[in-house]
Amino acid sequence: MCNVNRTGFMQLLGQLTVAGAVSEEQFGERVKYLQELGDDHYVAVIEDTEKGQIIATGSVLIEHKFLRNCGKVGHIEDVVVDQTVRGQRLGQRIIESLTQFAKDKGCYKVILDCSVENAAFYEKCGYKRKEIQMAAYF
């Protein structure tokens, strides 16, 4: 992730939600923090090498729990495919990569939150609707 173009990466994330104006310094600090997490965090990216542009990304964070014999849970976040290349199964490739990472790390499950509109996509990727999402925003 250290060679990722900040501007292109943040523009891609902006297609998902409000990404904000992240400075080079802030971006570098966040990349350093994520690297310090080591094997507990993974960011998958797909790059259009001809354009030198990231066209899909997602991340997974491994949570270490006390439940399930001190088991681990993968939390998938920030999955987005550039709107100009949607429909090419890039999102599915990102989800497969993140899911496999969590499985390889010994997680007993992987969870994610999504909009109702995106539920069918995740179901195609093997995920099932489970319970309800709650949020508090600040």
C-alpha cells in the first residue's frame, strides 16, 4: 500500500462515501499505522496498469475476540470499484481476496455492512443476510 497514489486512491474511495480532503502527511501517517497492524489488516487493490490507476479496493480488519475460544473475526470495509469498470467482476475478486485473507488468518467468520441495494452483490459472493446493522455517527 505504500506505493499507492493518494489522490487516485482517495478519489476512488470518494465514489463510496465522503472521503474528505486527506493531505499527503495524513495519508502517510495512516499508511504507517496500517503497516504497524501487520497481519491484522489487509488492503486489496486492483490497478489498471495501463493508466496507473487504482480501479478497485477493499480492506479487512481482523478482530481478536474472547468469544469462540479467543477466536478471530474478519471485518470487511470500504469495498469500491470505479464506476467506469463496474460489471467486470472486480468487486467479486476483491471480496474473494479479503475473504481468503481472513480465512487464512484463522477467522471463524467474516462480516460486513452494506446497503440494501448492494446486498444481492454480496449474496453472489457467498455472504448471507444476518440480523441487523446499527450505527451511531459523530
